[in-house]
Amino acid sequence: MLWMSVVVDKACTQIWEAWGSGASVTSLKVSPAVYSAVASARPGEIARDYPLMLLGLPLVADDEVATYDPVVVWKERTC
Amino acid sequence: MLTAEENEVLCRVGPGTPMGTVLRRYWTPAFQLGDLPAPDCPPIRVTILGESFVAFRDTNGTVGFLDELCCHRGASLTLGRVEDCGIRCLYHGWKYAVDGTIMETPNLATPTFRERVKHGAYPVREAGGLGWVYLGPPGSEPPFPEFSWASAEPDELAVSEMIMDCNWMQVLEGSIDSSHVAILHLDTLATMGSGPRSVGSFDFAGEPWDLDMPVPGNRQGQGPRPGVWPSDDNAPRIEVENTPFGFHYAAIRDVTGDPGKKFVRVTAFVMPYTALIGGSPGAVIVVPRDDYTCSSIGVFKVPKGAGLTRRATGVDPAVWGPEPANRRIRLPRQDREAMAEGKSFAGFRGGNRIQDAAVQMSSGEMYDRAKEHLVPADLAIIRLRRLLADSVRLVEEGQGPVGRGEGCDFSRITAASQIIDAEQAWQDLVPAHHGTPEPSRKAVAS
């Protein structure tokens, strides 16, 4: 069974860490298995051609990312 | 979000289910002690975790908690006679002691059966106006959660119970959700004369509307309490740290007009049912009755003599249903007129618990979390699910679930609601913190 609660918890923690360091978050890289699970849960959004999003971030499937190690992508804020 | 499969795992609590097995490894508050007021009083039927039991207080004052149906022919022991240190089934007179010992079998003269077999009986502890039971494997009980109010006298406690027609996770998640407080409960804050006066483009047109509502920390009547919610910030920063009992989380808001300060509400979540909420003198405990019904129990320490150990609801009696014991909530009519006139945001009279119940039950009997769109402000809810999911895996591996509080002094677990210096650590406000920040992988720059 895929434990999304673990994936989401780790990703959310990273987002708050990034925000705490003054960065802005841009996307969330997840394993293809996680991406597929989100896609299958949201057929309506897929049908409407909406981007898949998790925790307010666009979701990117990445073969290099392990199932339970999502990666939040961020960039330094510039004034 | 959760997958549909994981949602089922976290929500269903019956015998043999993954979450049901986890919850049976903790002490569970099962009934109000006020329902068993005296030795040999009438027994009560208790439904928790998808099973039915009978609770009774025997002639010596000891509470028994047994499987509901007589082990002879299955009649309900809630119909039984409580007498002479036991409870007797009406059908054929079999009699049971509080520990499940079969004392008498009038239609079976030989003693062999009753000497070798016992009826299902479970350990019971009386504390904080509640009867707590342990339904797990005998001998595997965790430390009993001796909260600070556990030894309070009945006249120092207000215990209330709302039976709600929805899955327990909807109510439990609401109990630890800080970012809804200054929105859904805007009417409450307005009645308290504190906090924001708007949500987005909505502004109050006039004076607070529900002046009779109970407000936190003040059970009856309320003068304005400015300063209780000194912030207009509806997007708090959320920090969560695991503890031996579960986790603490802090909702950190800017203080209106004072950039050198921050307004911190720290909630303690004690696995698997209990939230001690910042600014409130008690706890909210959410216990599943079955997959589609739960009890939301409030236990509040009150000035000595003010306690109401029974039917202290804190809400308009008109919302209570006819059964059982008049505790099942029926939502009052939503006042659309007051909402349209800008007098009320939510339109529900009766205070926070009614407003919470309305939205929690509105998701249906068991919400499918595959459909939701979580945001980072939901971190506490996300962590709750993580701990429950971790517990499911651990128990399936033959280990104990997380947060059973080994070595923890439950009496020191507190919540907090306070303005502090912007540089001060919120952990200073909760002495039993023992935080262990969740390790996370480093984010990577693009």
C-alpha cells in the first residue's frame, strides 16, 4: 500500500522549512508512483486539463525521486 | 490527500481493522461517570470502536465493562439486573462479576463451565469524569494518561458529550485545525470583543449577533474580552514537533500593531484521541463509536462548585436529539437572514462546537480524502495522519503504536495561548514539550 500520509508530511515539512529560510517554493517532485496515485484520485482535474497539484504546488513526476522522499523545489527570494 | 485505500485504513475502527487494532492499544474514554452514579444503579449500553458493551457499577461501587451480550444465548445485559455484586441476565439468570467471572448459571447445575470460562471483561479506570477502558490484549496496557484534571473532584469538572453522525477522523482533525479558528468562529470572536472583524471581503455590519453563545473559558454570559485574540492574521505560521505523547503544534500569528511580538497558540495532541487547545481550560476528546458515529467529549476544569458532571453541554438544549441520553446533536437552522445582513458569518447559534459540528458533519458520513486539496497550513492534520499511519505499520509489524506516553508525565502536558516576544521560542510555554523535531530531507534549490 502507498502511504500518502508519509509523502505529504515530508513534503509539507520541507515547505515550511523553505519558507522559514526565506525561500519561495516552486514545485514538488515525487516518484512516478506517487504522481500516478494523485492522478488516479483526480480524474476530473485530469479531464479538464488542470495541472496536478499537491500542497498548493505543481506536481512533477521524477524517476530519481524515491517514493517516500519527495523533494520540494525552491528558489531564493529576490527583492 | 490520502489514497482511497489509506483513507479507509485510517477511518474504519471495527474489530480486526488496522486502525481498530491500533486504537485498542490505548486507553479509551468510553462513558461518562455521571451515567453510573451509584452502586447497583441501572447499567448502560456503550458503543465504541464498532463494538457494544455493558457498563455497570456493582454493589461495592466497582465499575464493570463487559461484552454486551450474555454468553449463554446472547440477550443484552443492558436489560439485566445489577444486584449483589454482579449483573444478571434477564433471560436465563446467568450472573457476571465485574471481572467477567460467571457467578451463577441457574439452568446449568454443574460448575465446570463457569469455572473454566469467563465473559469478556475489560480493565476500567475512573478519571476526570470519564470511564476509560482498555480493549487491547490483556497485559499490554500503556501507562494510564493521568491528565492534570484526572483527579479533579466532580464539582470542579464540566464534562459534555456530543454524539455526531460522521466518521471520527472528521471531528478529530477539526479539533487540531488552528487555521479555521478566526474564520469559522468569527462570530464567537466577535462576541468576545476580540480578534478580526472580517474574512476576506466579508465585514460585520453591526454588533455581534449571538450574544448568548458560550465562549471559551467563560461558560455562561460573557463580557467583551479584548486581547484574547490579538491578531488579524488568518494565515498563521505552523510548527509541529513530535513528543512522547503525540505532538505539539504552534500556530504563530502576527500581533496587530506590534511587530516585536507574536501571538502563539500551542495545542497538545495526545494520541490517539485528545487535544488540549491553547486558550481553553480543558480538552476535547474524540472517540469513535462506529465508523459513522463518534462522541466529541469536552472535559473542562472549572472553579470548584461550578462543575456539572452530567449533561453539561454548553450549547442550546434545543439542538440535542432524543437519544441516547439526549446527546446526539441535531444542527439548528442556519440563519441565512443574519448572514445576508452581515450580522453573522456562519449563521449558526450556539458557539464553536455547533459551528464545528456543522462543517464536520457536512462532509458526509465518511469523507473521501482522495478528493481534498491540502495546503501547508494543514500541517497539524497532516502530522496526525502520519502518526496514525506509522502506528498502523508498527502494530502490523508486532510493535507498539507511537505516542503511548511511556515515561511521560501526562499531568504536565499543557496547551498555551499567549503573546510573546518575536524571538522567544514557543516551546518555552509548554513545560512537558520534550520535542523531537521531525527529521526531514533537505529541500534542493532549482
